[in-house]
Amino acid sequence: MDFEPSSGSFALVGADDNRRMSRRAWFSRVLAPLKPVAKAKPAGPNAHLEVAVIAARSCLPYQGTACTMCSDQCPVPGAIAFEEGFPVIVPEICTGCRICHVVCPAPTNAILMIPRRTPPPAPAP
């Protein structure tokens, strides 16, 4: 590929001269295999110390775009419920595995992991 500064695009060398692509497309193609793949933290003895919360400001369904990625990928049935089309984390069921956080497609990740609040101790009888 050769870059043509006058047009701001890349030309495919040895291909039809009419085939051009933008810099953004070219870099996306070249760098896509180099992007690190995020992995969820394995559920272990410390996984229960965090719980997922949804930042409605960044969540796609709250912005009017249909998305169910978090609930589709969640390994714990019932941890993410949908109420009137909006995802809601059920903290009592959430294991803190972080898979929903990793797969969130929103430009700014809408699922945050926060330390789990421990319930106050029950009063002594």
C-alpha cells in the first residue's frame, strides 16, 4: 500500500488504481490483529468482593439503542434483569465475574465494578 498525501488515502499497490481506502480504514485493518483481547477476571475467592453497576449515562439502551450484550453473555442466570427495556443488575445474584464489564459495547463502558457493600451486622437478640 502506498500513501498519497494529496488525497489522504492509501492506494493498494498492484491492484486496480480505483481502489482506495481512508487512513482510518487502513489503520483499523492493520492494527485490528494487534489489539489486546480483554479477558474477564476468573471467578475465585475474591470475585464476590465486587458487584457490577450500570452507568445509565453510558448504557446504550438508556440512550435509545437496543442492546442486550451484558445479559446475553452473563454466566449467572438472573444477575442482569431487564425492566421496561433497560438492564438492571441484581446485586444479590451478581458474582462479580466482570464478564459484563468486558463485553459492554458502549463507547464509554457502561458497566462499572465497585466494591460490594457488606450489610450491617444484625442486632443481637
